[in-house]
Amino acid sequence: MKTTFLVAGLLLAAQGLFGQLTENFSDGNFNENPTWGGSSDKFSVTSQVLQLSDGAPANNNTAYLSVAAPTSSAALTTWEFYARLEFAPSTSNYARFYLAASAADLSSPLNGYFVKIGGASGDVDAVILCRQDGDNVVELIEGAPGSVAAQPAQARVRITRTPGGLWSMWTDTGNGFTLEGETQDASYPMGLYAGVYCRYTSTRNEHFFFDDIAIGPLYADTTPPKLVAVNPLDAMQVAVRFDEPVAASFAGQASLYDVSPGIGAPLSALRDVEDPAVVILELAAPLSNLGQYTLAVQTMADLPGNLSGPLSLEFTYYQISLAQPGDVLINEIMADPSPALVLPDAEYVELHNRSDKLVSLGGWQIAVGANSRVLPSFLLLPGAYVLLCDEADASAFETFGAVLPLGSFPALTNGGAVISLIDTSDAVISRVAYHADWYGDALKEDGGWSLELINPAAPADCPGNWRASQAVLQGTPGTANSLLGATPDTTALVLERAFATSTTEITLVFNKYLNTAIAGDPTLYEMEGLPIAEAIVSNNQVSLLLSASLLEGLVYTLFMSPELSDCLGNKLSERDSARLGLPEPLLAGDLLLNEVLFNPQTGGEDFVEIWNVSDKIINLSGLRLVNAVGTANRETVIGIDHLVFPGEAAVVCANPDDLLLRYHVPHTERLVEAELPTLEDNQGNITLRVGLLTIDSFDYTDDMHHPLLAFDDGVSLERLSVGLPTNEAANWHSASGSVGFATPTYENSQRLRAALPTSAKLQLATEVFSPDGDGEEDALLVQFHADNPGNVISVEVFDVQGRPVAPLARNELLGAEAFFRWDGVDARGGPAPAGIYIVWAQWFSPDGKVESDKKTCVLARR
């Protein structure tokens, strides 16, 4: 005869009372000894076997029965049962036997373990041990495929679990028990309920059978409940968690709870339906953000009736708020950590919560360019800092503060990149397009130093608000920046270039990032007769869209409001206007080389000055600069738009700031930052080309400098006249010392004041010259002009006594025209004294005719 009994014993008394649950339904019911609950109307006991008996099934159904069967990993536990399905299982018809479940409702998203009978597609149905994590199911041990695929699908199953969490599964499908497998799992050391669960269609409503259930040992709890956590759900609700399910009669007594300071007893207390170890308290007054509180519980009972003494637990209320752009800042960037001295040799980005909000970073993204990573859960307190780095480097940074490790941290390019902090709604909270220029220190730019935000209240994406760290550690991860409170950039906003990109669009380029809200106002720009319809701002540029078209050949003046400012509020400098117009095609001779510095001072930069001698507006973009006789770096191209107006100059230099430090530069707007080809110090060439068309070319040598110069480092060669050939050596002279030995962007210190006459064959540009380096007639220019080429000439300077002083030419074969320059130096290389001199020339024409002439000049000295 079958019997049903529950045996209690004093096994492992230190951990509680243990017993055995055996159920074979010999009493003909499941309502008592023990009591099963759940879908009671859908089960019956037939011939001392539990049977599914759904009298009104739908197309797809579930039903379950559960029984209290507390088990623990404190001892070796064994589960046994028999299941028979009078059909071949499928994905719509299968059974589960729950070994240890956290909730009595086996259809809920519980935690625990069960054995699945069938449930596969095809003939591979097996007995499978599974773990359930809420709604997720993980298979732990899979029995032999097909063992329960045929009709009827039946098996006796035995499961054991050791105290260490080793699970073993045996099955008997008719030939005795066979070990199907073992696995290690300690996710849920305790369970409260066991039971059966059926999924079935309308035709399988009576075809599930269960019997011979044995579970032991059972755990009889003798320990009172403990208070383990207090989690505020919002300002008016608190979830109180105990270490085990608590009795509803105690859990629901609001008077047993007290929240201090200032809150008192809750308005209500209700045990959670799905998790009986949790009680929800409805408070009488709201909690304060970041407030620290204590929950006191007078006493609490668990399900077996064990009573606790007074319980208490401190907690803090964090009111998580929605962050707005600028609340959380990208505050520090370590893009180039090598060479590392004290800090770890690893990249990082520091975030700073400058708001008074508690911000949850979980699910946010950090993006470097198009490469993004999702941030793990983290609460960032007001005023707090957190480091983002690669998970491999996280332990090295933990001593500096809070760290959020990321798998495969996106690489930070040394030269610069765009870093974006994006919340879960894809809103950009902070964005920084950093650049190597932001360090403000060439040595620190080479690596090992972080970039720090200077003023958190100023725009974070403003270059002037960043500089290299000044900390001894070379960075300040996890703490306030070393530059916090320092004075950011205060220099004025300067317009660098203005040019027309089309007949209806003008581009303005400034020296710094602009205040977008101000610079985007089209009413702040004015140009005669041409209304401005729209102003589009991008970093340091403004595109002005015109309502009417620019006309070719006209020079326009654009006026800008002095209210224009950079992103830190520095307003426009005194230059509040700019000229512009439509550029015209460049032809040979439109631009002339006017000044060349090919041997700069130590550490200095070469420069080339170009003069627009045409009546056109010329855009230098695309102009090729070539060293036609060089061997290395022979050619560069100007890649930026820069307008040169008729009668004005442009100075091309790789580093215009160097010229500003060394020379007087009155027209900074004429500086063009662009690389030059290599210009050798002793001799070389500079040629201007557009495509294959040569615009101008100059072959220079250091012999063109004044012979009495004590040095020529940092001394430019200046053109004397735009009316004389570029490649005529006599047309070039050392720049005057009175102007600092170079005149970038303005008129040359050495130049002819008037054009030479052309009637006489021998001519002097001036009758008086003074080679004192003051830029006023420092050289005597001699011109020879003949009707036909092929003349051979000799030119010499004599004093008034007829003694030779300086030979200028000896039997030189000439074309129709030639130039000679006397710098006031005698044949011995010394300065000739002041006085009257005679320039004598004799030439032989191709037909053998001999002619001569002489001119008188005065060499004046102070």
C-alpha cells in the first residue's frame, strides 16, 4: 500500500532541522499531507497518480502545481520523480519538474532549477536539467537525445546536489538508472518550492502523469529573518529586503517600521507578491536627495514563525535625475600617455559631474569618432569624477579614484579626435574635438601629459579652455584639475581670411572657435548692396549666404559687428571689416616674387613674399611653389583659400607666428600659413606655377647679398623693381637693417623710386646713392640697353682721378638689355669713400663696332 509522510529529524542541527518529502498520491488527492497549490482545477489523482485533467483547454495552455519543499546546499540533497507523457513531446507539449523554486507560482519569472521532459523539435527530445534566472533559462545537463522522443515519453529521474554545488543527473527510461552528466552551479543555494508544470495543446489536456516524488533532506528554518537591504524606489517608496521570505501578518504592520530622521512610521507596508522576502513601505514624508537615513524594524517573523529582535539598517536616498547637456563634462583627456613617469602608461578620459544632480551613467556611450562603447552601470554623484579606461588598465587607476573599465577602450589619437558623451536617448551631453595644438606647450605635446579643462562653466568644446596639465603627476585623474580656476585664453578674436566660395556665398575664417549663438546672427554682418540671408557657423568659420550675386572685378567690403566673440567671450579685435571679391584666373606675370628669406636665423622660418601686379583679385589656393633646382621637398601646394588684391602682397610661411616674433609685420591678414619647398642657404630657386604654367621664377644665390654685411642669417633678398626682370641678379638687394632686415607684408626697404629711361644705351637709376643700409638708394643700378642682342660689354667704376675702383663686368656677352649693381664696395672688398665717381662702359656690337659711354654719380655717406 502506498503511503505519504513527512519525516522530521535533527540532522545538522547547527544549520536547522531537516526532513524528507515523499509523495505518491496514495491518499487519492493533492490537497493535504502535503498541500499542493496552483492550477488545482486542472489536475486530479487517478489510480494513485497525479494526472493533468483540463476539462476546457484552449489551443495553447500551461498549468502547474507546487508544494512547499525548502532545500539548502548545506547538505547533500536528492530529488526523485517519475513522469509519463502519453504522446511524443514537441515544442508545444512538454513537462517540467521544479526541484527548487523561489516562488510558488511556477509560471512566474522565478529563480531556481527544474528538469525538462521533451520540448524539442523532431526526434531528439531528452531529459534536461535547467537553471531559471527570471525569464531566462540556461541548460546545465542534457541527457541522451531521443530518450523521451517516442510515445509514451516516460522516465524516472534522480538529481543530486552536493554542498559544494556539484549537480548529477541519472535517468531510467526502462533499463535502470544511467548517469547522464554532472556540472557545477551554485547560483541559488536555497529553494522554497517544488512542483510540476505542463505546457500543452487542446489535444494533450489529459496526457501528463507524475508520481513517486521524493525530496530530501528538507530544510527546516530555525533562524529569524535578517534585514539585508533598504532600496528607495523613489522619494515616497522604500523596498525593504530580508534574507528570507517573511510572514505577511508581520510584514504588513506599518507600525513595526520607523524611518529617521524626520520620516517616522510609514503610511502602509505591503509584502511583495512576487518576492515574499521584500516589503514595500509607503512613506509619510518624502526623502531628501542624498539624505542619510536609518530604517528600524521592531521585530519580524519568517514563514516558519521565527521572530527577530530589533533590526536596523542605514541607507542613503539617491534621486537619479535626467542629465542635460553640460551637466556631465569630458574634463580631462590622456591621449598620449608615453613617456609615463608616475601615472600608468595608459589612455583615459575623465568625466566630471558639475551639476547638483545624481546621474546614472549606465547605458551611456563614449564615442571617439565613430568608435563607441557602452558604459556599465554607475552612479555619478554631484561634483564627482570618474575615469573611463580599458579594462586591462583599470586596476592601475583604482588608486586615483572611481574607475569605469570598458572592454576595448576606443583609442585616442595623439593628434586629435572628437570625443562624445551620449546618454541613453542619444542626446550629446558633452563633446570635445581636441587637437594637439591645445596643449600650448611643444614639450608636453610630445606625450606623457594630459589635457585639462580650465573652466567647467565655460564651453567645454572651446580650444582656449584647455591646456596641458601642470600637475607634478602630469595629470589629475580622479581629482580637480591643476588648471581649475586658471585664466583661460583672453586674446581677441581675429578674422584671418575672407573669400568668396561662389557668387552667393562668402566664407570667413577666424583664429578661434566662435560663439555660435552670436556668430550665427546674419544681422551682425553688412556688405553694401548685398543683403545677407543666413550665417552658418562651424567651429572657427562662418559661411554667409547672400541674397544677390557678387559681380566679377569688384572689391567688396564686409563689415562685422564688434559683438562677435569666440567661444570664451573674447570679442572681435579692431579689424571689424574685410575686403573680398570673386577671384579671376591666374596668368603668367600676374604674381611676381618680391622678397625671399632662404637663410633664416637659427630656429627661424623661410618665407616667400608674392606681389599681385595685376588688376585682378587672385586666390592663392592651388598655387604650386617649386624649387626647380632642389633635390629634397621640391614642391608644395597652397591648400587654403587666400585672396590677394591688386597692388598688394601675400607672404607664404610654414609658421607665420615665427615672423611675428622676429620682424615687423604690419599686415597680418596678408600672412598665408603653408609649407614651402626646401630653400637651400647658399643657392636655389623658387618658382610659382599653376598646373604646368609658370607664373614667375627666381634663381637666388647668397652672393646677391650686400658684400659688407657682417651676417646674412635672417636677412631677406628684396626686389628693387617690379618693372625689371625677376631673374636679373642686379634687381635684388639685401633688406635694410633699419627695418630689421626683412619687410614681410609691406613695401620693400630696397626699391627703385622711379622707372629707368630707355633712350640712352647706358643709364643710371639715380645719380646719388648712399649704401648705408637705411633702405634709401642703398645701391647704384646701371642699365645697358641696345637695339640688338649679342653685345660684349665691360663696365668699371673710376674715381675722379681716373683710378679704377670697382669692376662691374669684364667682357660679358649680353642680350639686348642688362643690369649691373654697385653696392659702394671697392675691388679690395672695402667700402669706397664718399665722393664723385665715374661709371664707364665699353661694348662691342656683333658687327664689330666699338662704342663707349660714361656716367657720373655721387656716393654719399653719413
